[in-house]
Amino acid sequence: MWKAVLREVRAHKARLAMTMLAVLLGTAFVSGTLVFTDTISAAYRGSAEQSFTGVDVQLRAARSQAGHDTARLIDERLLTQARALPGVASASGLVAGFAALAGKDGEMVGDGWATRGTNSDGRHPFAEGRAPQAAGEIAIDARTAERTGYAVGDTVRLSVSGPVLDQRVTGIFRTDDGNVAAGGTLTLFDTATAQALFAEPARYNQIELTARPGVSAEELRRQAQTIAPPGIEAVTAAQLATEQADGNAQSVKTLAPVLLACAGIALFVGGFLIVNTFTMLVASRTRQLALLRAVGASRGQVTRSVLAEAAVVGFVATAAGLATGVLVGAGVPALLAATGDTVPEGAIVVSPATVLIVMALGVGVTLCAAWLPARRAATVPPVAAMSAVHAPATARSLVVRNIAGGFLAAAGAALVVAATAVDSEGLLALGGFLLAIGVIVLTPLLSRVLIAAARPVLRRFGVVGLLAGQNAVRNPRRTAATASALTIGLTLITALTVTAASADKAIDKLAGEGFVRADYYVSMANAGPLAAQTEKTLSDLDGVVAVSPRREIPARVAGGEQIVVGFRTAQLDKLLDIDFTQGGFAPGQTVIVDQETADARGWRLGDTVDVTWPDGAGGELTLSGFYTSAFDDGFKTDLSVMDPHLDRPTAPEILVATRGGASEATEVALRAALGNSPAIRVQDRQEVADGITGSVGLVLNLLYGMLALAVVVAVLGVVNTLAMSVHERAKEIALLRAVGLDRRRVKRMVRLESLVIALFGGVLGVGLGTFLGWGIGELVASIGIDTWTLVLPWGRLALFLATAGLVGVLAALWPARRAARTDMLAAINAE
């Protein structure tokens, strides 16, 4: 049996080449993503572990379950207590925070989230110069010195959540800090200066502890936790390394599921190609399979022989895809480094799990796609050996298929509509999936209808046009499988495009007509806290009529973890347009909450809720108002309520209203007042909106690139289908040539057939994607985003259809050339 299987594979290797290429592309995408993710994660993990060499436990501000920092500071008393613990060999206070170092071009060096400053405590070996000893002195890491060209003695510009500081470089040190390896910078200050910049005099952000010999890190952590006040926690170095590695690799880990999903779509699309290939191979071997049955082969043996061929094809293609993916995954870090993105060095990681997942996925998809053709092969009766062609599928099977497809499509469409009414993302996803499957199942029926509608256009091409239309619907199942591959890719791309265009419009409306009245948003480049004096600096400017920080801290409200947002409520009517349904802001220990939360909890105006602040203090807040907002729900109070519970009040952003609105002169004045700091962003409402839409566009372009793989596989499917169709119709083409159809018109006939099939898939994809984009938009609008309206980007939709047509034309080049070169006499005389 295996000899026969291998012989068949070798005999049809040209026909199987496209199938193998489709599987190779999909599995290469999967393996490349997994290898790259594992490699980067391992590199960041190793780099992070080096960052905490010599540290066993750290005392720091506690993190809430959602990961929010309580921003508590540590005083000298706790440092003294830590040094007295029985398991401590040494303890040192650490002060750290955001420090934006400007390059010689005035722009910030490194990524904002990894651009850090800390106090010099002897932990870092110096390559040149010495450690900073007084205010105005800093030391920079060797990687940053190499990138910027700074040397000992240079004066550099630096910003720490406030105006720019001019600092002199006294030394260049070496470090294995994971943030530096990830593309950030590390700047050292003397301890007193660092405390003034990042904390308060004689106070620290963390305490780092080293254990005595024989004392485990966990035991030391338990000892340290006994002296920790409210809002302070003890964590091991292993946990710190994990947090830093996960944080640095977060963007890669977030992207990995998207890449894998796109690879899965490509493999799914490749499944249609595999089904087509094996269906046509089985059809071409009808007599051979019937003879096998006639000489005693069972149905199971025939089925297994076809599945064995698929297994060989899947294994070879998947092995090649795995190897290709490993090469791609290994090359991406080098590519990132070449483009200026810094990633830590590390060995290539190819885990056994990656190999097993890729092999199982590639071979499994191939076997699943080949199962139906294999089952059909087993049904070939021995009597078929007496004739040249096995009986085609009955009309009854198409009727059953159409009924099932109609039911699935109707159910899916109904669920999509229902999801917009009940605000259910899960229902929308299920409805979209069922609708797509239903349309795919209905494609043979739809192909006859839509291609028939194109006959008036095809008639303009004369006889070849009519022949092309007839050929396109001659085998509706084959046409359906070929077009469905393109339909899937264009459905996803169209749905993304419609959603993104609608989102852009909604954001623009929000910027101009939404609940925000402030003219400017002032924030840090790393999204971190602004210095406390920033608000006063802005308030003192001529032309500024209202300023308020937006401060948020974690607390326990009504027994649950909650972020409480604080504003200077006396000026808030000039900065925000809050839509109150009841009440409003009131002086004293009061809070407002969104109407949805109030309804869910059964709260009424005047009710009180218990609150526990980060410093451990408790109290009660009175509900003074309820409001509606789709963008900023939750608990809001006045700064005077929360600030007494904070060691160092800061804010991630400040809202500014100016006399006369936003203007270039006003923006220049705001930036100048803040020292033209490279770390501080001053954005008007339109710039904020553009930033959001720019991010949406970046993600959309990335997804376009990923989904392009599915379109490539679809192209391979069209090429494969046409090539096999030409082979099957060799005698028919030869007869057409014999009665006067020249080579040029034969090529045109095949190209038109390909164009019709591709446009059919494109029309289905664009139509289905538009409907799903409408469903997504209705769901978004139903949750309270009143500015959301459906936008159909007609230009891009037309471009997608034109692309589908181009796919059809390009895919037909080789099959058309092959058809035109058909040997008339050999084809007519062939059995």
C-alpha cells in the first residue's frame, strides 16, 4: 500500500506542488511566530534576571490585582527595620522613576516606558569616569553613550516629568538592566538628587534586600512582609524578573495571537485548495480506484490510501514550513536590530511544543481537508472500471447542501442582528462565523446565480466569453471551493476596513463634538505621572482659563477593587461636558458614578459607599451625582478627597482650557512654559484624535499584511484549479482548436473563466464583510457611543474588487499558456 501511495505522490508531484506550497506558507507563519515569541521571551527573561543579580527580595509599593501601583513611598525607618531582619545580609534604598534623556538632536532617546533614572549606590561598574556625587551630575549607561555619542564631561538635557534640566556627564557605566537591553536608557543620580526628583527627601521607592547564606528568598520575603506597612509589599527577585520580562515582551506577546490567527486563516483557506486538489486527483483516477475495488480492495483501504497520500504531502510540506519558520523567527531579531529597534541577545529557542504544534496543525489540516475526497474515492463502484468517467455528484446532494447552507446563513445573519440589540460580542462572533460558513456552503448555488448575471458582459467577448461562463459553472463545487478561499480573505479585510473607517469618523466627531471641552491635553511620553508643579506652571500662564489634573488611584470601594478618578471639580465645567442624569458634583466627601453602575448596585442619590484608600485609611463617600459616558465610566471625586491619602500627588495628564481656543501661538507658549521638554506632550483635541486614528491605521495595515497571506494562498488555489481544469479538458480544448479557435482566444477563454471566478469570490467577500462591519458598528453604537455612524469607504471597497479581478488575471497566466499549447492530435487520441 505504501509503495502505491508513494508512487502516486511522485506521479502527481506537479499537481500537488501548489497544495504543498499553501501548507508550507501557513505552517511557516505559525512556526516563525512561535519561534520568535519564545526566543524574544527567553532573551528578555535572561536579561531581566541579570538586572536583579545580587537582589533576593524587594520592598515596594503594593500592586493591586489589576496591576495598579499604590504609589506609596518608603522612609528611613523602614530601611532601618529591614536591615535588622535576621535573614538580611544587606539592604539598600532605591529611588527610581522616568527620566527622559535628550539626544544631540533634542529628541528623547529610547522608548518612553523603558527610559529610567535611579540613584547610584555602587551596584554598577564604571567603564569611564565616576559616579555622580552632587546635583547637576549624572552617569549614563554604555549603550546610551554609544547611541548618542555622549562622553564624560558633556552637558546633556534631561527631563523628569517637568522642565528640562541641564546635567553634566561624570561617568559611563556598564549594566545588564533588562530595560536598557529592550531599548531604554538608565541614568544615575546621586541619592539626594534622585530622592528630590522621584520621591521626597529621605524617602525611597523600593528597598532591595540580599539574604544571608542559608536563607531562601521566600523565607526572606516572609520576614520582610511582617514589617511592611499598608500599601507596601515584599516580592522576590524571581517575581521581579518575571514582571520585567513580561512587560518588555508584552508587545510581542500581544502581537503573537494576531499573527497566529492570521496563520490559521491562511491554513483554513489552504484547506479549500487541498479539497480541490484531492477531489480532482480522485476524479482523474476513477478507473484506477474502481479496478482496485474490483480486485478486492475494501472501501477502507481506498480511503486510507488517499489519506496516506495526504499525510505524505502534509508531512513534507509541514516539515519544510517548520524549517522555514525557524529561519524566519531567527532572522526577525536581527531585522529589528538593523532597523534600530533594540532587543536583547539570546539563543534561538525551538521548543518541542512548537515542533509538535506545527506538525500536528499542518498534517491535521491536510488530512481533514482530504478526508471528504478520500471518502468519495471509497464509494467508486467496481463497475465504474468499465467506463471512462465516474458518475458525477447527484443533484440531490446539492439540494441538501443548499438547504443546510441556507439554514446556517439565515441563523448567522439573525444572530448578528440580535447581537446588536442585546450588546453581545460573543453572539456577534458566533453569528458572523455561522454566516460565513453558511455562505461558503451556499457558494455552488450562488455561483450559478451571480455568474449567470454576468453573462451579458461575457457575451461581448463572443464565443470565448460564453464558453468561459459555462466553464465557470460547469462544476459548481469546484468553483465554490476556489472562490471561497478568496471570499474568506476579502471578508475579513472588508470588515476591518468598514469598522476602521467608521471608528475614524466617530473619533473625529468626538474630538469636535464630544464630552471634552478642554483645548489641550498635557501628558508624559511614557504615559507616566507629571510633576506636581506642572499644574501650577500652566495655571500661571496668560490666556489659560482652567486647568485640572486627571488623577487616578486604586482603592477599595463598596468592597471591590476600583480605580477612583480625581479632578479639580470647581473648574471641570470648562474642561469636560459630563452628562449628568441626576445630581452633580458637591463639596465634601462625595463621589459621582456612572448611571449603569448605580443601576446595577441599586444606588440612589445620597447613599454612602465605604472606601479604603491606598494608605489604609477608610471612610465613606456620599453619592452626589449619576452620569452617562461611553469613554470614561467609573467613580469620580474632587482632588481634595483623595490627595490627603497620597504621598506624592501626581497625574498622568492635565486638561487645559484657554481663552480663544487652541492655536499655534498658545501651543508654543505652553511648550515653552514647560521648558520645551522632550518628555512632555502638548496635544490639542485633533492631535489626540489623530493619534488614536493613527494607531487604528497602524493596526489595520499590520492586519492587511498578515491577511495578505490568505490572499496569496487563494491565488495558489485559483492557479491549481485552473491548471487541473485545463488538464481535464485537454480533449475539449483540442477539439475547439481543431474547429478554428486559435491560441489567443484559448488564452482569453481561460483568463475570463479565472476572472469570473475571482470576481465572484470578491463580490461575496466584500458583501459579507460589509454586513459584518455594519454589525460591529451597531454593537459599538448600542453601548453608548453616540458618535458612531456606519461609513462605507467606497474607494477602498472598489479597490478590493479590482484586486480580486487582478488576482484572477494573474492566476490564469500559466494555465492559459498551458491550454494554448495543448497538442491537438495527442489530446484527441488520448483515452
